Amino acid sequence: MVDSQRDRAHPEPAEGNLMHLMDYSFLAAETPRSIVYLEKFASQGIKFGSVILLRNPNKTLDLEVIRIKVKSLNEDTSSLHPPDFKKSLEHLAHQVSDKVTIIETSSIKDDLILQKLRDLKPKFTIYSGFGGQIVPKVLLCETRFIHAHAGWLPEYRGSTTIYYSLIDRNDCAVSVIELKPKIDTGDILARKRYSAPIPGVDIDYIYDNQIRADLLSETLGSYSENKEFDMIVSQNEKKSTTYYVIHPLLKHLAILSISNE
């Protein structure tokens, strides 16, 4: 586990434009989503009390490979912040916090994470972890975890809901929730619908992460101004539908539905 201070050479918004959230931590695995989040937070002048980066020692995030894979980076993506995947996760982390910790691990259940959260004692923790991993109850007892789910909750619960929403409604949505032990059941802090992506934009690396980052930053901005969340809605599980990993054929049909509009 490595703690480091911000490199003063990193550019940042003017002091008057900063959004100080010192009771927040950002817990982020080394993934494309975390990079999109951090780019958005930095562009909005958001400053967290701390950032905890999880770096898988057995798997390196190659930004050059991502840039080659994503062919639509220069496409018009409306008002959403366009990520460029040119800066490392660590570089971006130092732009949004003066207190950055790097933990070499591939699991959210690592005891070092629990130890660090107990040291930092954040009131809230924005979560952007490794895909497919569930935050254990022992961590949920240490801090209030905030997560952006790509679906209108409670109706769209589960995995790859963004594609099911495109098929059903030709739009997408994000729900910012507080994590609870049962997946996607926590209180809803914010919800927003988004128009379908333009044809050609990579949904997994660009659009999905963009809309999550967009509503997260709006939610944080509202909290910074009012010291509370605008919306707190307890979910009604009777109104929910759980979607599982979408079949490749259905995913292809969802993408085709965008191109045919």
C-alpha cells in the first residue's frame, strides 16, 4: 500500500471553481470506467478528501490498447464529457485529491482496503470497483458507499441493463444509489434518463461510463451546495425486474436499433 501527495505540477481548475468534498473518498479499481469518472470529476473541479486506487498486480491497464479499440473517441458525443484515455489513473487521482493511496490487489475483499477506510473514516465513498465484484458487508459498515447503476431502478436491476433499455425504450438511464448488501436495492439518490448514443459510439467504454459519470458529478454538485441529496427513494422490489448478462445476439440487436433510428 502506497500513500502519495499531489504533484503540484498537475493542472487544476481555479480555486474559486473547486467543489470541496472532504468527507468523501473515491475507491477506484484500475479500469476504463474509473478513468472516465476521474476525467469528469477533474473537469468539474471536484476535490475529494481522499482517493484509494486498487491496482491489480497481475493485470495492467494498457491505455494505448483502449484508444485503439475505441474508434469513436473523436465522434460528437453531445454534451457529455468526452474521455481521451491519455492520462493514467494515478495522474488523474492526484488532480481530484491531495491524499492518494495505491493498494496492490485484485479483490475488493482485501483486508488492506478495510484498514485504509478505517484510517480515513470517510462519510461517503464513491465506488468504481473491479467488474463483477460485490462490496462485502464489512466494508458497507465502515462508510456509505455511493454507486452509479446504468439502469432506471427499480425497474432495470442487474447486469447490462443499458442494452435491455435500448431494446425496450430506445433510451438509457442511470440511478445513483447507496449500496446495500443485496445488489441494486439501496436507496435511490438520483435518477436521470439519457437519449440513446449516436451510431458508432462505443457503448461499453464510452457511452455507458459517460452517463454514469455525468449523473454522479451532478449528484455530487447538488450535495456540495445543499449538504444533502435531492432525492432519497426507497426501492419497491415488487416493481423491479432483474436482468442478467445479455446474450451477444440481443446485444447486437440493441446496437443495430441505434443505427436504424
